[in-house]
Amino acid sequence: MAQISTTIQNLLNGVSQQADSQKFPSQAQEQINGMSSPVTGLSKRNPTEHIAKIFNTAPSDVWAEALNRDSTERYMVFIRAASKKTITSIDAGTDTINCTAHGFVAGDELRFYGSTLGTLNKTDRYFVINPNTNDFQVSTTSGGSALDITDAGSGTQEVSLDPIAVFDLIAKTEKTVTTTNSAQYLLTTTPSEKFKATSIADYTFIVNTGTTVAMDAAVSTDTRYKAYVYVKQGDYGTDYNVHLNGITYQYNSPDGSSGSHRDEIATDYIAGQLQTVIGTPTGFTITRVGDPSDTSKQGSTLEIKKDDGSDFEITVHDGLGDTGLGVVKFEADAFTDLPLYCRDGQRAKVIGNVENNEDDYFVKFNADAPTNEPFGKGSWSESIAPNIQYKIDASTFCHTLIRESTGDFTFKEGSWDDRTVGDTESNNDPSFVGSTINNIVLFRDRLGFLSGENVSLSEAGEYFNFFRTTVTQTLGTDPVDVRASHNKVSILRSAVPFSRNLILFSDRTQFQLTGGDVLTPSTVSISQETEFEVDSTTDATVSGSSIYFPFLRGDFAGVMEYFVSPDTETMDGHDISAHIPSYISGSITKMASSSSDPTVVLTSSGLTNGLYVYRYLYRGRDRVQSAWSKYTFDTGSTVKNIDFIEKDLYIVIARTDGLYLESLSFKEEDKDSNSEFKTKLDRRIKESDCTLSYDSATQVTTVTLPFTSYGTIDIATRADGGSEKDGTRFSVTQSGDTNTVTVDGDITSRKFWVGDQYSFDYTFNKPYLKMGNEQGMKSTVSSGRFQVRHGILTFDNTANFKVKVTSVGRSVRTYPFESRTLNTSGFTIGGPLVLKDGTFKFPVKSQGSEVDIQVVNDSPFPSVLLTMEYEATYKTRFGRV
């Protein structure tokens, strides 16, 4: 029998679901509420901090997005499930709004809709007061008095829960959001599935992926059926002919035999004679350019049109080889064929030069004095074709949330640029028109939308323009609209800017959009990169030099790391969850990563009251940490959204009594002010956030929290730099889910933390003996008996923990460690909590394969685990050769 010891050098690599004999020593069977750090070791995670209650009623679904403008401006945007209800009537006499089975409760925030709302308006938020089954009143402030309704309005009137809220993460106050009927764009029962967003400067662009984008029904002015006959040159003895609907009208100029004939070959004179010759054909109007009341100001161009606006036939010819007269009716063979005098706003099509590979284009006449002389001298500029749809229906397209100079917000339709040149062929509709949008992205100073198999990117630097600004040449700044070509349908679901390229994800294929040093319509290309399965319902996230995206594995989920292979310099992937195939339950619903910490956090449909956390570390090309674990919260919690800002994770949690916002720091060795540690209580608040009431008769203090707790409330002192020291727990009496607890004695002048208890749990792999083989690798010894006598746990900066040893066929044995005991160095009664480092030896006395060893810390105080050593004996009937 050999006496041996084996050491686990660190506890940094989280959970593995491989066979215990195949796991790395640094991996575990389970890790809950523990933070794995190569710097500090394995510690109890930081607590969540209560920030605010966002909605008084827990929504069935919610979408949220963090806006990180800078270190002084940070916001969280919320869109909750909401739908419109019809108002049956408004009683101005009783200030009551009648709405059958509205379902609203006191304090609910509302928005109203309708063309005539009277005293109410559609830009502001209102609060429900005095609700009954079929009616309610409203106030303009939370908890205020009933609004005096003096005008009931008329027509169709509707109401919904206010779908949008913006919360200031710095000031911890809600911001005012002004809307118009644009709030209707946000109404859906599944906002977490419907909305995508991206932000730049003061604008957040929000897309409803369930809305089909359409063009507005409005069309450009139809000027096709007007003709402009203009005299280009006059000469003696020349015939000038206008053929109008089969009838020829002719003017013959004088032969020049008289000196007076000189004035009669002027172009404006000839135009006047043609107008006289043509006269007033039935159904036509003939107008001469210039001022009709002053013949001295009339020019050489005639406008001919039918009174009913219909089409007609017109041609001209003359005795000067057809160089004396010109006519333009919608089309001109060249720009030089256009008249110098025309009606303001008249459009014409210029036929492109085929030899020069020029496209047709459209121009519009701009009169020099459009008010005084709308039919006069001017110039032609490129324009849009007549009688075509030219603008996107903003009510169906991406909306904008704008931070105003006042610090408040406005939600409204986007101010999208119109099509101002070309037609639907030379300047076609963006590919997303007629379709729904799948996602939105900001890439290389262009705003982009994914729809079907296409990526549409705006004009460079002009996020509101998706049309060309000229069709006479291709500009490098022009919008880009390109399709991902593949031999099977590949609907693009999400996009991630990565290494100056754009990685595009379909359900089964990954593409890469590239554009060289400068992204232009001529340099852009999309190439197929890889074929990995993707759960396209959840967007990928970037952390460090990799992209992380989810995929489904039956009833469980996995995560792929996507990166540029250093060997091939092409994109490649690696399943970082291969060793936990059935750990992430359900599908992944959100992924978030920190820009300043090697951490990826997930939410899933199978763990609604917690998070999955992945922490990693590379040294060069070697991965030295790949740690999966869980964070869990109270059983009344449903995590709805997560977002990182630097090292702070903002968590949106629905509970029975409302929607809450909390934060969780991923800073290592994070400490409270005036303290050497951070008190570990979830939903943590200070005594100043509570209402305290002391009853001298019962000698009990009642503590009222600003929220209902669905866990176990704990209270621990908070160091204030003076007489109050940290680390003392009060005895708390709690009755079920409540917002009030009692504490013996008067603590109204004490400083303390209040929050929910949570437990750190770490279950070691079963101890196995491993020995080196000929290749220098350690392999598990499966023969013989490996009997563990003791475990020796090394710790640092620790207050307490418990070791639980569970052997087959035996009851659980618990061995507690407390840093604060009467014979501990540095301990004083009433003094601060003493944190210790050292070792803790505990008996195991079990065969390694038949024992589970678990470390638990359910106190509000820290524990940091470093290494584990086993003292054991090994006995075998046979020697190894």
C-alpha cells in the first residue's frame, strides 16, 4: 500500500460533462455562482445590485438594449409586449375613459392613439388611476390626480400600455420619451423576437422585423404629356411645321426682300407666329413662354398640352434640315436638345449614348424666377422620372429613437431620403422594399439592413439615404445592395463587423462581405466562408478576437467560436461547448460579451432564472482557460435580457410584481467602499433605500424594501469609515415572499446592506489517480483501490465556507470553516470581518470513485479557493510494467 498525495493546481476551468476519469483536474462536476479567475482564483461571484423597477406590471415579453454613449451617458431602452384596445367612449363629465375589459392596473403607463383625442394627446405618457373592469381614469404623473378631460375628442380612439421606456443608468431615473402615432410600430406581443437595433451618436435605429417595408403611394409629378416646341434659329424664306395629332400647322418666314423682315426671323417672333397659326385646337391649350401680358417678355418656346392630361402625337420639321425647330415631349436625344426656356418643374428623359455606355437619365427644369415667371428662362438638372413612387413609407420602415439636447428622447419615424434621380430601373428600390427586415448593422460608416438574401447598405456617411444621388455615373459613396450567392437558399439572419469585414450568418452558412480599403459598389463582394449550423434566432457576439454564435444540439444548445485561422488566414470555427453537450438547457436566447473582459454570458429557455457564463484566457495561441458555469437568481426571477457595458452586466428580470433592472460587476477583487471585500447579497441595496420603523414596545425594527423579495432576505452591516464596521449579520424574521422583514433591536441608525441570499456551490470531480505514460501524458489508473483519506483546500481572502463530503451509502458529512472565531488572530468582538488565507484539512475516508466533495458558501461574505490536495493510499494486487 503506497501513501501518495495529488494536487489540483487550480480550479479555473469550470464544468465538464466528460467522464470523471477523463476530465482535467481543474474542471468540475458543477459550478454555480462562482467566478473563475486566473488572477484571484475561484471566488463567490459578485452580487447583483438593484437599480430600478421599470414597469409595475411584469410584461409577458420584453426587448431591451443598452446605449453606451460615453462614461457619463448610459441608458437602457425597453420595449414591452403591448397591444391596442378600443375606447368605447370618453366621459368628460366624470373624466372617465370607458374601455371594455381593458386589464390595466393602477400605475400602468399608457399611450393613446387616434386622429382626434381632445384633451388627451398621442405624444405623451399617461398613468392609470382608479381602474375598474371596464373603465379607468388617467393622470399625467405617477400617483397624481385625475386628468380634467374637457374635450372627449371624436372618431376612433385606442389605448395601449406604453410600449417604450428609456432609463438613465447613471442618474438612475426614467427619461421622458415623446412619441406620435409612431408608437404603433412598437406594438407586438413578442418584442424580444421582433426588434433589432443599432446606435450611433444621438440616434438609435430600431427595426420591427415583423413589418413589411413598403414604398409610399405618392408618385412624382406626371409631366409626360406636355410638349415644348422651341425655335432654335430663324432664316428667310423658311417653312416651320408643327404636326399635332395628324394636322400640320405651318408658318413661312419672309424672303428678306424688305428691311422689316429682319425682325420677322427672330426666334421669339417665329414662336409667336406658330402660336397664331396653331390657334386653339379643340381640347388643347397652347402657352407661350414668358409673361402673357407683355409680348416683349415672351420667348421662343411653346407649351402644348391636352386639357384632359392625356397623351397626343407631335413632331416638327423645317426647311433648315430640321435644325430650326425642336420639340421635347418627355424624351430628348441629348441634353443639348433641351430648350433654354420651359416650365418650372417640367421633367424630361435624356437618352443615354450607347457608344459611351451611358444610361438614360431624367432631368427637371428649374426656372430662374419660378414665382414670377414659372414658364421662363432657367436650367436643367438631374431629377427623378415622372409618375413613379419615390419615397419609402416611413411608417413601415426603421424608426428612430433620438436623444434630444434636453437629455430626453423622441421616438418617431425615420426621416429617410427620397429617390431624387433616375427611375425604378436605373435607381431601383432597395432590396428590403416589399420584404421584412431580418437585422440591422452599422458597418464602415454605412447603415445596413439584412432582408432575404441581400445586404443593403446606405450611402457612405448618410445613414438615411438608400438611393443613388446621380445615375449618370457610379460614385464610390453610392448605396450598396448585394446578394449572398449560394447553391441553396440562404436567408441572412445576422451580421457582425469583424476585422474590417462583415460576417453574415444564415441558418447553415457563413458569408463574408469585403470591400477592400474603401467599400464601394464596385469593390464590394460576398464570399461563402463556412458551413456551420447556427441558431439564427439569437445574434452572435464578439469577444476579443473571436465571434461566438449559438447552435442547437437536440434539447440543448452549444456555442461555436468563430475566428481567423492563423494557419490558413480564413474563417474557421471550434465548438467551445463540446465537453458540456447537455449543460446549456433549451435554446440560447441572448448572448452578451464584455469589451474589456474575456467573458461571454448567455441566457437560455431552459434556465430562466439564471445565466450561463463562459470565461476564457489565451496565452499566445494556447487556450489556458475555458470555463463554463452557471449563475442563478431567486426562483421568482425570469431573466429577460442581458447587456454588458464595460465590465458591468445589466440584467432585466421579470418577477410577479413587475419588471426590474439590476447590474452585476465582473470586476475581479471588487470591494465596497471602506471595506476589504464586497458583501454578497443579490438585489443589494443600502439602508437608505429602505423605510425603517422601530417599535420601542416590541423592540423590533421593521425594514421595508422597495421591492418584493422572492428569496431569503439577509442584512449585514456596511462599513462607513467610522464606527460602523462591516461583516456583522442581523437576525432577520421573514414571512414568505414579502417586501418587509423585522430585526430585533433598533437598527434605524445603523449602516447596512439588504438583499437576497445566494449560494456558491462547487462540486469537484471524483478523485482519480493519474500517472504519467511514455508520451509524458497523464492517464487515469483504473486498477487497484485509490482511497482518499483527507482533502486539503487552499484558500485566500476568505470569511467562511462549508465542505460537504458525500460517500456512497453514507450520509452527508459537513465541515465548516469560519475565519472569525474567538481564538483567531485579529478577531475582536464588534470589529470588522477578518478575511483569512491558508489551508483547510478535512476527512474524506472514501474510495475516490465513490465520493463527491462540494464546497458551499451561502453567507454574504467572500470565499476564494485556490487549490485542492488529496492525501490518499493506493493499493493494487498487480504491479505496473
